[in-house]
Amino acid sequence: MTRMIDTERLRHDYPIARIITSYGITLRSCGRTLVGRCPFHQDRGRPNLVVYPETQSWFCFRCDIGGDVISFVEHLEHLSFRDAVARLTSGETSNARRTTSPAVKMQIVPHRQRALGPAQRACLSAAVDLYHNRLLSEPDALAYLDGRGIDRTTLLRCRIGFAAGNELVTYLQWSGLPIATAIGMGLLRHDGRDFLAGRIVVPELRAGQPIWLIGRVLGSSPNVPRYLALPGRKPLLGLGALNNERSVFVSEGVFDWLTLRVWNYPAVALGGTHVRSSLLRALEPFTRIYLVLDSDEAGQAGTRALIGAFGDRIRPVTLPGVKDVADLARMPDGRERFSRAVAESERLSALAA
């Protein structure tokens, strides 16, 4: 008769971080998670493997796979479930019960955001001022924002702008700021044209000062990317606008976030579904996290990953018959629909508790 396997006991006896490091994979601390290079693909850029000690699970955002310690051994060694269990319990996974592998120690390396220099800060602030003032006199851009449900109060509060495309170099020269610095930051192309030309520009503000920009093309074209952002690490959009809130609404896109700002929800945007280690760390202080990612497959994968990272702090919000929050902004009763969806999320969480 087939012997029953106590998987909970296995997860306890063979902590996932220890097993992964026993294979020679370096893990680095990031809040309550650990990150490292995924062994299932050529992980040469930012590390894609995230390990969640709290739930004894792992997930790769590039491969879109994850699981527990048993599934990790299954994938890595191409074994069946029972063979992976046998490999674990036999101690053949590089002495898996040891605190760390004798050849590899777990590295604890905190994430640090690269600071802007004085000239970079000045150029970025000048660009935000120019673009914001240009937007206020740009009827087409204002009409576009109005059609997306973004009111004038939010437009002013978030310092939203519009890049006409040929004004920044002149403005920087008039302000006595270095053109070479603006080119190095990505604000200007080498021909002097604005990098975000023809786009609605949304800054991330920290302590009232911009640290990053992202632009959404006005209109649509099959040959033009919808969004462009300044080079460098993408921050958690909207984090600088929060004021010691303990709860936060996590959205996916720029206009999802702007919609939530219009509705006065404390919100941030991931800028996609790839939940990087730096973003996980930024979300760590919040005691309740409402997830309002898109309803498509990628959004649901991101939701699962965040649930794995934060456990019962997560409140998934199911959007009523739409893909994302920005779709609700176009509906006359969109705000009321969203409020009901949040209330339903709370109800389901209370039932599950």
C-alpha cells in the first residue's frame, strides 16, 4: 500500500531557504522575502526568484512558476513528486538539513535606492515644472485626462504634465542647467528632443520633489510604445504621496493609480505585474494591502505572488466586470462599484479568518 507523505512536516523539517542555498544559489534579504537568481532560466538581469520564508514558498516572475520546497526539487532535478521527497529525506540535496550549505552562505544585502545629484535634481524639477505648466494650456491633453476621469484637483496635486517635445532644452538653457546632465538622465535625446515628447507625464514625488517620470502617449499608434519611463530602477508610484497610512491599495497601471487618487484612496502602482524585490520591501510596512491588479492572467499571477509574500495582510479586490480600475473611471457609477467591491473583499476576508 502506498505510504502517505506528511508534506507539512517536510516543509517544516526542510526550510525552503536552506534547500535553495544548498544548491549553490545565493539569496539576499529583501524585507520579509529573499531574492536570488532563478536556476530555471538565464537570470542575468534583476533576480527573478523570490522566496517567502513566512509561507515556505517560492515564485519566479520570469518563469511564472512557484510552489513549496518539494516542487522546487521536482523542477530543479526533473523528478516526480515522490522522488523529490525521497531526495529531500535522503539528505542528498547538498546536506539540506544544515543551516547553510558548506560552500555557500546566505548573503544579507539591503536594497539601496541610488540618490540623484544636485544637477540631476534641478533638471528633473525643471522638467516637471515645464511639463505641468504646458499641460494647463494644452486643450487636447486636458481633454484626454478628463475623458479618463482625472479631475483638475488630482492633476494639480500630482503635478501631471505634458511634454510638447521641443521646449525642454530651451528651458534648461534659460535656467542655466546643464544639457549634458539632462541627456545623461534620459530627459533629452542626443538630438535635443524631449525623450517623453507627445506624452502625458506623471512624476513620482518624494518630499515634494520629483525622483522619476513616466509618460503615456497621447492617443495610440501601433508603432509607438504606450508608456515610456526614464531609465533606471522603477519606484513604487505614489509611495511618496502617502502619509503614514497603515493600509494601501496596490494597483497595476498609472491611470489605475490616478483614478484611486481621484477617489481619495491611499494607493500605489506597481507599473506592471512584475513584483520586484525593491517593491516588496516598500510594501513591507503596511498592515493591510488591498490588491486591485488587472483581472487578466498576468494580473492574477501578480496577485498570487503578493499573497505568497504577505499572507493574511492581503485583501484581494475583485473588480466588477472590468479589466482594471481605470475602466471603472469611465463609468458614471464607477466609484460606487469600486466601494462595493472593497466591502465585499472585507466580508470574504472576515469569513476566511
